[in-house]
Amino acid sequence: MLRRLKSYLLLRPADLENADPAHWRQSALRILVVSGLLLVLVIALHSSWTAIQLGAYQVIVILVAFYLSLFAVLYYSRRYVYRSAAGLLITVLAAGLSMLLFIDNFELAKLGIIFVYTLPTIAMMFFSFRFSLFCMLLNVVPFLFLLRNVAPGDVFGINITLPAAHTYLHGLLFLFFNLCLPLATARILGTLNRHSNKLQQLNRSISQSHDFYQELFEHNGSATLLCSQNGRIIKANSCAKRLLALADEPFPNINQLLQCQTPEPQFWLHNDASCHLRQQPSLKLLLKHMMLTRQRHHILQLQDISAIDQLQQKLSASQQQQNLWEHYDRLTCLPNLRCFEQLTASRLSAVETPPLSLLLIVRLCHIKTLNQQFGYAFGSQVLQQFAARAKAALPADAIFARVRGVKFAVLVPAGLNQSQPLKLAEMLHSQLPAELLVEGRAVVMQYQLGACTVNTAESSTEALLQKCEIALELADNNRPVVLFEPEQALRLQQDYLLAIALKEAIRSKELQVFLQPKVFSDGRICAFEALCRWQHQQQFVPPDQFIELAQRHGLIIELSRLVLDITVQTLAHWQQQGWYYPIAINLAGPELLDDSFFASLLSLSADHPWLTAYLQLEITETNIAVQQPLLHKRLRALSQYGFSIAIDDFGTGHASLSQLVDLPADTIKIDRLFVKGIPHNKLQVKILYTTIQLAKSLQLTVVAEGVENDIQQRFLAKLGCHQQQGFFFGKPATISFWQQHIAGSQQLLVSTATAKGLPSL
């Protein structure tokens, strides 16, 4: 019944979302009439029964007439909303006049005039403001009549006054003013409010889209113009302003700035048009017509091909003009791998006994992180600026090329002695730009170099590059420049085979998670740290070795996901058993930059509401990813979810004090480097004391790592460090080992005897 009523009154969700005026007016009309019929029904029945007893049948006739008129309004509201609304106005007016003319008690008859006062409100709901204003003016007549305070007299000789007329009339007015009109008004205002919210959401969406396209236009990494149909430049981004030396608006016509090789007035409508700047003919440009907007405006992109044009002129003599783009990189305008191999082979074969030369491959680090943080256009600009700066810094006779991705190759013919190649490679590394300024942001650059010597024309360029790749695989942040040695190939092959085995071990979940306790000063365990262990060919591989291998071969995210899954399963089991000990997992940083891993972490916290209180995240401070703003943003989100964030190896990384400000950490773990020398090393004692006091002032928890004896334990406790971790309390052991100890003790304590009984790993 209620469902049918909602359907008739047009109150279903689909009806409420319909913003058509005719639709919600029809709904408001039905609500007004139906609520009036239902609410006044008791009054109508009671008054009719009283009228029958008194023989006042004229009352029944008038009531029936009004009910029939209201039913007629409902019936015709299906097709004729405005006519039905007009019928309602006439009915209300007739009801008011009936009260005034047919009730002999003038004080009660005045209530009919008050009933007529609702005409402007009803007219405002269903008609125009002008008609409502007409009704307002019409109400002046009954208002003046009330001011005269003179009864109209018995005009028609009809009297509908009943003993309970006072109750009937006041009940009628109360229900009409207090329920019928508010319900209809609420329906209209609700629709208007929903429509207003939709308009606001649409406006925000349009504003966001505008900001997005504005940002895309300004920071797409290329010089971009927005032109009208006649070629007038409407807008230019910062790259285009710098390239074309444009001042502020208004901008000139594109034909006034550029001159095409083919004399066409609308040359800029072609997909690829070669042109030059009229004021600077040496500046060669490639103009591309990108798209036509809905406003019939044209979006154009410009690319500086001056260097390519010069190369084209040089190559035309050797009949390589047609294959220019096959030999050069479009982004940096440097030779590509194919061209580099040809140029190198030509250089080495030019003389019978070529001098000792140096071949290097330069790898730009962390470009993937920059792409994730600022977009691929930003990363492309970094590569462009690096290519220009590095080319200017290299010797004039060096061959410089982009071989692939973020790798560049350099051949430096220098006539070196056998002891000089590594020094030359390190010198070239120091001459590479340490910092680039891209879109107003200072980008700190890091490079890794793999080098090999070239002293014979018999070796192919491909083989030489392979040697550089082998040396480059062994380069890291601690040793950024590596010179190829024959035994490196064997070591690289061993690492490659070990990486394959590690990938298979992760896939088959052969790696184990060991736990090491964190304890209070009195020996009570407060938490555990999850440490990954890998047994390969019946021997445990050192964690530092396979973790570095995972980072180098892109397996660190899968490895961390496996540790996360095992840790969550362990915590879920402990929750069922009533063992409430947190477990911390180590994250290198790139895991949280991975969208899939970050989403999995949030999904697990949603599936297990207790997880945020018992899963701690330890971020390795020495990792460069810790400095990325995107990681800071995601760590703040995790902290707001309730996760505990700890800075691991505190004091050994990049700008440790700044990380206390940037990272939403609540715990710092002092590296074992600062613990092993106490209490004899006074400098380390001062550093520890200062760090602990700083953490206390920032309301951070301090955990000391690497505690190996009772003297260190008691000394750290006196300094105010009451949470400690190390072999003195317990070596890493299997999850089952600690579960047996937890099950056998209500309050888990770690003693030196227990620690000595743990497996040695």
C-alpha cells in the first residue's frame, strides 16, 4: 500500500531525481490534495454525521461538492497539471467564500478569509510569479473586508453552522497550514535542493576539468599554442613563450612569427610542417597540428629541430638524409644506439692502431620515481636537460648517444695509460650535472656508470657495450662507477641465476618469516619485528644479499607483499588466540609508491579492523624513495588510518632531522652503529642522549637496535631508552618458536637464557 502511494505521489527515487518542473509540480499537487483529503476525512465524516442528526443536509451537499472537486483535480492531474492546479485554486477560493457567506457566526466566518490568504502560496508553487503577484493583489479585497469588520449578512439564506463548527474550522486550518502546505513545499524544496547539489557537483567537475586541461596545456613538456581559425595566437604555454620569445598578451598572428618552407597562408593546419622563426632564421621548428577543439580553435605543438637540421645537413653528404630519424633520438636529438654503433665502429676503424679509449654507459637513477610523482612529461624534460648539459660538459671529440630509456653511451678517445681509465670515468662522473631545474623544481641527479677500455679495432661495439652493461649491473649508490673486469661476467651470471631462484622462491612462497622481539627494560616483550629468511640449496642466504638482489631486479614489491601476507595471517591467528603483540614489517619505500601494494594494504586494514593497531610499518631511512613527496603523502594517509610508522636505521640516512618533520612517524629506531660503541665511546653516548631527548620532546617512541650485552642494556635504560632490540634479548626465530613461548606464558619475558637458546641466524 505504501509503495503504491509513493508511486502515485511520485516519491520514488527516480521521481525525486527528476528535475522536470512539470514532474515535481504534479507530485506537489498530488501531495497537497491527497494529504488534505486524508487529514480532513475525520472532520468531514464527523460533521456529516452531525448534519444528518440535525437535518442540515446542505452541509453534506457542500462537503460532497468539495470532495468531488478535489477528486477531479487528482484525476486530471495525470495530463493537465496546470488546469488541475487552477481547479485547486478555485476550490480553495470557494471554500473560503463558503465559510464567509454560509456561517452565521461572523467571528468564525472570518476564518474563511484567512483560508483565502493561501492563494498566493499555492499559485507560486504551480504558476508564474506574475500570477502569484496577481493573487497577492486580489487578497487586498478580503483584507479590506476584514478591516471593515462588518458581517456580509444572510445573502443566500444558507446556513452551515454546526455546534462544533469552531473545532471543525480551526482543525481544518491547522491541518492545511501545518501539514498540507508544508508537505507540498518540502517536496518542491527537496527537488530544488537536489538539483542545486547536482549543479554544484557539475560546476566542481567542470572546474576540475578546466584546471586539469589548463595544467595539461601548461605542463605537457612541449611548446603548445592555441590558435583561432585565422591563425591568431590565443594562448601559449611557458615552453612556447620561451621558444618563440613571446611577451605578454595580446599575442601576434602565427604567420607573423613563423615562416614555412612552402608559401601557404595556413601552413599550420598540416600535421607536420617545417618552419623557422622570422626573427631568428637559424631556429628550425617542426609544427604539428594536434587537434581541433569544439570552439573551432586549433592546438599546435612546436619542437626545436635546429640540432637535427644541422645533423641532417651533415648527413646529406653521406646519403643518410632519408634515414635521419632512424639514427637519432627524437626526444634528446642525440644519436640512437644504431647510430652510436656506426659512429663508434667508424671511429675505431679510421686508424690502424687506435689509441686507448674509454666507453661508458651512464644510467640516470630514480627517473621512474620522478615519473610516478610528477608525470612522464616531467621525466622527459629531465632527460632533455640532462642530454644538453652533459653534451656541453663532455670533450668535443666524444661520441654521446642515448642508447635506451635512461641509459646514455659515451666514447672518449683519449690515448690513456692502463692505470688511467677508472680515474677518467670518475672524473666524467663528477662533471655530469649534479642538479637540474625543471618547471621550477630542483631535481637532484644521481648517476651510475659502467665503463670498459677500448684498445683494439677487432672488438665489436655491441660486445663493448655488453661489457659496460655488466659493469653497470655491479654499480650502486656506494660505488657509482665500475670498470669492467673479466671476472665480473661470472659474478653477474651467478647473481642472475640467484635472482631467478629468488623469483621462483617468492612465487612458490619458500621464503620464511622469522620474528625478533622488541622488549621493555624489564624484559617484557612489547612487540616483534618480522625478518625475511631464505634457505637456498640447504644454506641460508644473507638477508642483505638477497634483499639488495630483489631491489636490483625489481622483486622487492613481490617480496614485501609475501612478508605482509604472512604477517597478517600470523596476526589474525594471534587475535583468535588472544595474543595481542604487534609485529613490524620493513618497507624500503618503493612498495608504497606502487599503487597495487598500497591498495592491498588499505584493503587488508578494511578487512581486519584491528590491523592498524597491531601492524607496524618500518621505513628504511637510507632509501632515496623516503625523500619523495608522494611517499610522504601516502604515509600520512596510513598514519591517519591508524598505522604506526617507524623510521628504521635512524641516523644513517639522508637528512635525518628533516625526516622527523616530513614523515608522520611516531617511532624512531636508532641504528646499531650508534649502540655498539657505548658506554666507552663518549661521542656516541652524546649522540644517543641528544637523539633520545629530541625524540621525547617530539613525543616519539625510541627503540635501540643492536643491543648485545647487559652493559649496553642498562646504559640505554639510564639514558631513557626503554624499548630495545638485539641478540642480547633474542635472535630471530621462527613464528612457531615464539608461538610456543607465548602459549606457555601469560606474560612473555625474554631472559638471556632464552636468548641463548634461540637458533643462530
